[in-house]
Amino acid sequence: MIRGESKNLAINPIGYKDLKPEETFVPAHIELRNGRLTDAGNWIKRYGYAQQWDIGIDNPIDLLIPESTGYAVTESGRVFFLPGLTEYTGASLSGSLRPQWTNDQGRIIICDGGTPIKITAGNTAILGGSPPSAKYVDTLDSYVLMAGHLDTTFRWSSAGNYESWPAANYNDVLSEGEIIKYMVVFRREIFFFKSKSIEIWVNIGGATVFARKIMIAKGCGASYSVVNANDTLYWFGDDGDFYVLDGISPKVISKSYRAELDKIVNKSSIYGYDYREEGIIRWFVPIEGKCFVFDYTKNLFSEDNTWATGEFQRMPFNSHMVIDGETYVGDYNNTGLIYHWDKDYVTDNGSEIRVLRQFLVPLSPDGTMSRVNRLRVRVKRGVATASETSPIAQIRWRFDQGDWGNYEDIDLGAVGDRNPYIDICGLGIGAEIEIEVVETDGVEFLITGLMLVVEALGR
């Protein structure tokens, strides 16, 4: 007989108010990597990826454009039409910045700080009309807008003519020592993210055309961190936190991860994308091997990594697009590879995905010592495949910040095995227990519950 009181661990890292407090221990999560939270509140293995295309040159993929059947732009400025991998050689990008694009009535315009180019009639060409060497491009109504060629100036084309750029069609944002860090059109308003603030402009028509509407007192700390997702805007602020635009008010979303964000040296290098099928934004800091994951449907931060040579390493994603409901990512490395990202992949292009959860649980409300007589783990069983015939997860623990014990294997079960419960007995004594769960095999992984049998020692 196992002595003690059974305590359910509320291991889902969001609130679950239907559970009675006296029946539930709520852990403090220390690490959440390579997983995602299901609608039922369970931590499941994140999506994986597999090679989809190889453009045939050893270069990073800086941009993917989800128009027609897709386009890829390399770091060297070359443009390829997917999936036939046909290179468009009429013109290449000449700048050195992360390329940005827009669609103006079916014609693709791309800017990267050099001479803007267009994709039209099955090839690329230099955009006519002497447009500026812009960093950012977008459209509003019948105008093409460009910015970033100067610190405080934006320009626009003639109405309905993307290759006419009158010298008079420009405006300056308020400077006061600030510069334009990014420009995006959202809900028919132009957002200029600057060093210390945001300006919103609108089309008022007439000879003036564009006018300033409002100022927001929050700046941008990384130009390409701005992400349009969940019907609002998200970005990395000038003060080191991530923000969401709540109406016209910036709201901090990264409080729980601020300590990790402060460790980033190259904050201006952060860039992000909306993985909208998952309801997730991923922000990448590739030089430092970081990928911060924000689930905007559940207000949860975590991290994603690849696993190699015994350590977590960077996700090699440099660009992103969703086309025909499928997600594709371009490689950050000099490979020329484009990957398909999908929930059905249980590896990263053949390499293991290391799912990690690490959390700390107090064993009594007043810090007295307790004996943990049993840990019961509930997992999805019977997930073995032809290539992974004996899949396992691993679990280890320690008490009161002491030394970690050895990993214990959790058998994930052969095909047909349906018993979800695994018991581990005689864990030890302490005031608090820290638990780490790891899974690396190329199979589905879902842990749905942990229960401790705890015997209070009264001291």
C-alpha cells in the first residue's frame, strides 16, 4: 500500500480554475521547450519539418512570397519561382537588408535598401519611375508607400501608377532624434515604428493625401520584429520587452521571460513571423541561438530549438510563408533549402526534437518536509512506429535544489498498448521537488497528467 495523500499536479502552464486548490499543486515552470499547448491544456510535441525544395545554390533564403505558387529570394538577391525552381534573371536585389515585399494589383514589389525590383510578366525587372532605395514597402488604397531610405521621410507613388514617383510625394514623420525603424499598413492606417514612439498616418485625400493621426509613446527595438497577427500588431519594444497593440495602447506580453530577453546581446537582430495555423508568433535571434515562441491564443511564452551535439541550438529559419494552407520556411544557413513545416513531422528533417518541461512544485503550503511515495505519470501510449519500435520519454527529479537523480525511462508503448499510467515509487524527501521531463524519439509525445502521493512529515 502506498501511504500519503494524492496530489494532482496542474502541469498545464495556464490557469485551470475548475480544480480545487486543496487538490492541486500549481508548479512554477522553469523551462518549456519544443512543445505547444493544446486546447485541452496538454503539452504536446511541436511541429517538425522536412525538406521541400532545394534551389540549387548555397545561400540563405531571405524571403518567401506566398503569391501564385510561391517565390524565394536569396541573401544574394536572386529570385526563384516555386515549385519549378526557375530563376528570374531580369533583375536582382542590390541591397543588404532583409527584403520586404508588397502586392500592388498583382505585381510584386521588393525592397531591401537597394534599387527596388518588381516581379511581373514571368520575370524580374528594376522598378521604374526612380523610386527611393527603400527598406520598407507597402500599399494603401491606390498608392505604393516606401520608407527607410532616409531616417524620417516616406514617399508614395502616383495614384494607380506604381512606376511614377513624383518628387513632391513625400512627408516627414516627427523626428526629435528618432528614426523610422519599420513601416506597415494595418487596417488602412500607416504605422511608422520609430526609435521611441509610433506614428499612425491616414489617407485624408485631396492635395495633402496623407496626414498624421495619432502618436503612441512606445518605440521599436528591432525593425523586423513587427508582426501582424491575431488582428493586431506585435513587436519588440525599445525598452527590451515584447508588446501587443491593445486598441491604441501598447501592452507588455513578455513579463515572464524578461530575464531571458535581457541576456540577448544583438537585440536589433530579432525578427518574427506569424505561424497562424498554430496561433503562434516565433521571434528568432539566430546569432544567439534563440527562438522565442508566443502563443497568442493562450498568452504563453516558451522556446523552440533544434538539438545537436548534446545541446540546444538555433532553429534554422530565416523566412516564412503560408500558401494554400501549408507553411514553408527558408533556411538561415548556406543551403538554399526550403522546408515544409507541419504537425505530422515528428523530427526536424530527420533529427530528433527534444521536448523539455522543467518545473518546481512546493510539497506543502508552509514549507515543511514531505515524503514523495509515488509519482504517477499519464501519457499517450502505443505511439511506436516501424522506425521507433520502443519509444521512451525520460524523467528525473531533485529535492530542494540538490543534485539531480538519474533519468528514469517512461515506456511510451508498442502499437496497441493503451494503458496510460506509469508509476515511479520512493522518490525521496524534501520541502519542494523539481521535475524534468524529456522526450526525443521520433514519435508523437503527449503528457496529460502527473500525480504525486505525498506523506507530510510535519517538520
